[in-house]
Amino acid sequence: MQHSVWQSGMAFAPPVYIDTNILVSALVTKHPLYKKCGQLIGELLASGVDILASIVTVHEAQWVLAKISYYELANQPSNAHFSQSIYRKWRERIFEAYAPRMHAVGEMLRDWLDTGVPLAVVPQIPESFVRAVELTPQYMGQFRLLPGDAAHLALAELHAQTFVTADGDFARVVTQGYGGHLSILQVMV
């Protein structure tokens, strides 16, 4: 297992699992990693490697896009509190103002499929699902990861060779004794 900071032109060991923050950063033009994540995705697509996503990725991406939209609409700082009750209260206004943003992840993945990009969703088989569910709490405790991050790591480990992320918490995984085969590429500002 290795952790590297992603640089343009790096080769990817396929298949490549994409973390939520890569998709979101590539979609939100004001995000500090917008250009780098857009470039990373462009290089992934150009390379023709198999790309993996999960329902965890999509769920988190939709939540983050709703949160960013709320912050912009309510003129809130990026560290302001956001919750399900706030989302419910602001949902209609979010979709009125940012409907294209809220549909962007689905449209991006649809475009990839329609143009022949080798995209798969994991897990596809019940055994893999159960194994990911078993590994998630193990990784939460062992590496002090949040539940979604632990699920991403478990799914990437079970299905990919490379995990691309902008989340610095995964650097800790390597230093805390993860011995798996996964290569983690981190995008940094």
C-alpha cells in the first residue's frame, strides 16, 4: 500500500475508485481543487482505465452539493452548521436556484456511460457488499475514519487498485498500518 500526492501525468493502476470529493471539486467552479480535480478526471477519462464509483460516493456528493448550495443561498460561511432539518427547510429554494448543480453528478456519470467510459458501480455482488459492511467499522476504529470514509476505503480495497481522493485522512491510513494492496492518490491544493 502506498500513498502519493497526485501529479498531472501520473499513471493509474486500474481499476480506479473515485472518492466523493473528486467529483464535487470537479463540479463546483469556486472550489479550490476545481482545476486539479477536473484535470484528474480528464486524465482518467483519456487513459481509458476502468473507473469505479459507489452509492456512497453519489449519496455524499448530493449531500455536499446541497450543503454548498445552502451556504451560497443563505450567505453562510463554508463551516456553518448544516443538517437534515436545514436541508428540508431550504430544499425547494436549493432546487429552484441550483437544479443544474443538483443533477450534475447523475448527468456526468450518464455522459460517461453514453460515451463508452468503462464505469462500474461497486459492490455488485452480495458477498462483496457484506464484506464492505464488515470492514467499515473495522476501519472506523483502526484508522479513526468517519463512516463514509471507512466505507469508501473498504469498497476501494475490495474492487480497485487505485483510490483517488482529496481527503487528507487517508494519508493516516498508511501510517497506521494498513497493509492492503491499494494505492492512494491524493489531490492537494
